[in-house]
Amino acid sequence: MSDETALAASTGTTPPVDTPDAIPTTAPQRDSTIREAQAEVDATILALGGYWPPLANLARLFEECGELARVVNQTYGPKPRKPDETAVAIHEELGDILYVTLALANDLGVDATAALASALAKARHRANPATHPSHESE
């Protein structure tokens, strides 16, 4: 058990989501559907003691987006990585963003598959409005 998990257990708070102690270590044998990924995220969150409040998850999502922005800026922008700074792969930061997004969707009761389907339908409509039904919520 990590120090953070032990502290959380002793104080009755929820441990940080990124504590690895209770996270299942088996990887899927095939690509997961969004619904399956949402269930896997739920299992890891519950194994770690439960969900953080939605605003805390939203703050974590923004934090992860900032980390992605930093890596993209270092890779494609003018900001070089510091000599003592460890390189981080863009896919790692995108994975963190997907994980936290699915955790937030779970906590808010949102079906991420349906949400993505709706967003894709809006994008198709914007790309070719003559062939797709209108969306009132755009």
C-alpha cells in the first residue's frame, strides 16, 4: 500500500486515482469498446476507494490537458524540454485524458458511447449540412 493510500485509509478520504496499488494489472486481449473501457475505468476507480467529487475530476482533467499541452509545445512548438526533464510521450498524456474523461462520465452517469455518437453526428452535420438532420443543441 502506498503512503497516499495508507493516509487516505487512515483519514477516511478517497485515495488519489493514480495510486497503482489496487489497479488491475491485466491488459485487454483486444481493443476495448468505449463502453468496455468505461466499465474498466469504473473497476479501477472502485478498487482505489471510489470516485472523487465531479469538480475534483474536472480539475484533474484540466491538469491532464495542461500536461498534454506542455508535451505538444515541447514536441511541436517553441518550448524546448529542460535538460533534466524526462521526456513524456504524447500518447501517455492522451491516455490520461481519456481515463479521466471516462471517470468523469461514469461519475455523472453519462454513456460515453452515446455522447461520442452525438458529437460525431454534429460534426458530420457541420461538414455536410445538406445530408444530415439538424441538431437543435449545436
